[in-house]
Amino acid sequence: MLRLFRRPLTILAFESSADDTCAAVLTSTRKILSNVVIKQHEVHESWGGIHPAAAVMAHQRNMPIAAKRALTEAGLDISQVDGIAFTRGPGIGGCLGVSCNAAKTLAAVHNKPVVGVHHMQAHALTPLLTSWPDVPSFPFLTFLVSGGHTLLVLAESLTSFKIIATTRDESIGRTFDKVSRMLELSWDGIGPGAALERFCAGPEQGSLPDGFYPFPRPMPGQLAFSYASLHSHVERYLHFNGGIESVSLPSKLAIARSFQLAAFSQLEDKLLLALQWCANKSLDVRHLVVSGGVASNTLLRERLNACLKNAPTPLSVIFPPPSLCTDNAVMIAWASMHRFLAHDYDDYSINPRAKWSIEELHDKSEDRDMS
Ligand code: KG4
Ligand code: ZN
């Protein structure tokens, strides 16, 4: 990326695809000048998950604050910014609209170019920013594990991605959220997934309650994920055994730990299949990038590192720092950089795309789609 430009560019970026309102300023020389993330956990905790209308309202309230703070912390005013990027999709339609309109309006008024970014591409490319100069080389494998997606992808270039495996039902992050809710863990301002990880990390011991069967290992031998079966497993046990009130704290701990291990074992199983898939295609893949909110989990990091030590193909695993695994606007600015450097801008009439496969980055046919 660096070799393409004549002078460093400074990009302001916005992200509001789910429940975090984010704004950041990044230079093309990889300097993060600011990174503002305003969480909405207190808005959604009582709903037990993201409430779309409440999320839109919170984004509308918070985006001007985030944008102003990002510029102030960067020590810049808008005239010193070279371009404005935003998350175009995929995500919750109304939420995407907040960043999209903020970016387009500011850009139009101040005569700046604008670029709409694919959220999952941004997660995948984050290590090209954060691991510099030891960045992954294309093609690399990437796990994109978030609240909306569970993808195992072959990244062939900055803009070309092939999905090797996806989920047949719900995402790993959503399953963490549901299990955390069923176990009645308090989000404590960190969100349901991180709350489950923190609950599991304590020193106390516990054993699974009688009648709690081992978690399933779905679709053995197939390059596909299933996470709904894991949360149904907990749900069914609670339903037939008197609910969460009947589960002692040590048993609850054992259920949470066993769930975490099952969730991550599935990733390990599919990773080994994907390595075989790459070998069959004689692909020279040397790196695995793991990104998205769930990639901030410490146990997942340990497990994947251990799994790859015994893998038939040597592969180094790269995680962005946890704060850049969960949603942020730095990754959006970074994923837009190659386009700003190439003067490849979007029109001010660009709309969000709530549904947008990472394999369709080049597809312009839906550019006027309002979905
Ligand atoms: O990438 P992200 O911030 O937002 C989306 O693009 O969806 O991912 C959010 C997801 C949520 O489901 C959240 O509970 C989960 O990532 N998550 C975690 C952890 N931190 C966030 N899951 C497990 N362990 C964590 N430490
Ligand atoms: Zn995300």
C-alpha cells in the first residue's frame, strides 16, 4: 500500500454497522491519530441483544460526538482531512445509514472524496496495519468471527476474497451472546461475549450438572459451521431441568467453560479441513489472520496457536490487538486507503448495502440497491 502514494493521506472514517459508534483518523503512513468507540451496551442489555431501532437512535445521538472527538484527538480540523470513509455494509440497514449519511454530508460540504468500505474486508485487512512490517502475505487464510459472521475466507488480494466455509445458521458471536444471556451473566459495560470469557477465566472449579451431555461437534468433515446447535444444547438442558435458577454457580461455570471450548473446537476442526483444502489445491498459504469481535478472546488465541503447532502445514497465526478486533473505525480507514491512494472514489449518491457478500466486492450491479 505504502509504495503507491506521493504524500501521506489523512483519512477520517466512520463505522456504525451494529452497536458501536466509531470514528477514527488514520494516515497512510499507518499512524492512528485517533480511535473513538462509543459502546451501546447499556442500551441493549435490557433487550438481551441488539435492538435495531434503539441502536439507530443511539448512533444518531453519538455519531456527532464521536466525529468531533476523533478530529479533536487527532489535533486536526476537517479541512486537513484528505478523504472520508465509512462502512457501507454488511450490517443493520438503519445503523449503516448513520455513518453513510455522516460521511457523505461532510464530504459533500467540504469537497472531500468519499469511499464506502466492506466491513468484513476491513476486519480481514486489519493485520496489514497492525502487524507491520511482519504482515501476512497473500494468499492468506482468515477467520472472520463476529456478531454477524463466521467465515473462513481465502484472501487473495486487497479486494479478492473466496469464502471457504460459512455458518449454516447463526454466527459464533451471536451464540456467545445467547449463551451469556441464558446463563444470566451481567454485561458490565463489556458486552455479553466478553462477559462470558471473563466469567470463565476465574480460578473456581466446577463440574457439569448431571444430565448435561457433551456439546455436539456439528457437521464433521464438512467445510461449514453450525453454532445454533450449541446454544440450543444449553437451552434444552435449562428447559428440562428447572431453568437457570436450578443451576449452582460451579455448574454454571462448567457449562460456560464447556461451551467456550466447544465453540472454539469447531473452529479448530474446520481450520484443519481448510488446510487440507489448500493443500489439495497446491495453494502456498503461510498465514492465518483471525479477526472480528470474537478474536479478542484469549482462550481462542491460545487454542488456535496450539492447534497450528500440530498442523501438517506450517502456518503463522496473526491476531490484531483485541481493541482492533472488535468494531472500530481505524480498520475502515485502513481498508479504504488503497482506494484513496488510487483516486478510486465513490459517488455522493452511494447507498449502504445491508446484505453484501465479501465475494462480491467488485460487483457494481447492486450499487443503487437500498437494502
Ligand atoms: O466484530 P464485532 O465487534 O461486531 C460485529 O461485526 O458483529 O463482534 C461482536 C461480537 C459479539 O457477538 C460479541 O459478544 C463478541 O463479538 N465478542 C466476544 C468477545 N468480545 C466480543 N466473544 C467472545 N469473547 C470475547 N472476548
Ligand atoms: Zn465487526
